[in-house]
Amino acid sequence: MIEVRGIHKTFGRLQVLKGVDLDVRSGQTQVILGQSGGGKSVLLKVIAGLLDADEGRVRIEGRTRAELGPEESESAALRFAYLFQGAALFDSLTVGENVTFALRRFTRKSHAELRDIAEERLNWVGLKDVQDKKPAELSGGMRKRVGLARAIAMDPAYVLYDEPTTGLDPISSDAVADLILSLQARLKNTSIVVTHDMALAFKVGDRLSLLYQGRMRAEGPREEFRRMDDPVVQQFIHGRADGPIQFL
């Protein structure tokens, strides 16, 4: 469904991605693991089309974005949803207006229809009676869930999660993992989750990949990944300071 081949990305003198290959299978949740600052979010943004790669290509359903015309490009972009690390809500808008932001921009739905959709999506992520509140009135975990409700408002085919549990306590993080699973089951979409949260990774991931030193070090189904004898993989899984991985 998503084919990533030979992706390179450099910022100034810092080469972040050094030829990344990845296949994301239809209807599955692909987890990308890696150190903080190791290029996971950069790769996710390249896949989403938010950043251009210096080299390489990303094919979505067999075609690159360069092969699409303007109308096809816009249609393809609307099939993607991106959950940013900090939720990236608009403080000046209400929660409901945040959730329906893209719908107001790209559809002609009535005010009543927009409120109904916002209410439904907020219910899906476990939030009630918050549609008329402002983001500043919510907790960090609630804002994260509003961001998720906005991400799924247009029934996307692909949902990209950038560190969805950053800043959350373990219980809230587990609740986010449950939400990812329930939404994937409900929407039957394809998901990519970037994280260094191992509990989240093993709970939601059908397949796991480890991005290390700018390349994919290892990749495989969840249980196969857990049993890999690669010392870098095992050091990362168990969070040990002693091993081949050095501090960034």
C-alpha cells in the first residue's frame, strides 16, 4: 500500500535519513521505532508529503505524488490524516471547530452536519460535552484526543501518528493505545505510528521497524521483532544504557 525506497534527507550538514526502505501493508498498523532525534518524525513527514526527500521515492498505491495531476494530488492528500506530537490545535477555535476544520475547508456540509460529525468523532475518542470548549480548557491528554478526533473526521485511508503518547502518563498512554486499536478496527484504515514507547509499540503494531543511524536496522511482525537477536534491537526494546546504541 505504501512503498518507501531509498529516502535520503539532510538538514544543513546533518544527514538524517540515509537510504530508508519500508513497506507498509494495507489495513495494518506499522510502528517505526528509534531514538529521539533519530529521524522518525522526518520520515513520517516525508511519507505524508509534508517534507520533500532529497533522494528516493514514496509510492502510495503504486504511484508517486509526482505522477499525479493537481486534482488527484489534492484528493490523495485528503486521504491522509496526521496526528502531530502536540496535537497542534488552533487555540482561537473551539474544540468542535478544530475537529471539523478540514471538513469546513473541503466540503459544503451544513453547520448542523458539522456539529453532528464533531460530536460523533469526539465520542469515538471518549470525549463528551467538550465541543464548545477551547483547547486551553482541556488537559494534555484530552487535547491529544481532540487532535485524534480531527485526524479521523474525514474518514482517512491512512492515519499517521507522530509520538502519540509524548507527555502522557502510563495510564493515559495505554488509553491512547486502546483508541488507536479501536479506530483502526472501526475505520479499517492503514496506520503508521512513530514512537519510542515500547508498551505502545507492542500493543498496537502489526509490524515493527527500527530506524537506526539513518537506515532501517530491523523490521518484522510484532512477535518476531521481539525475539530478534540483534543487540541493537534488544537494547532498544529493554531500554538499557549499556550496548551499541550511543546517546544522541
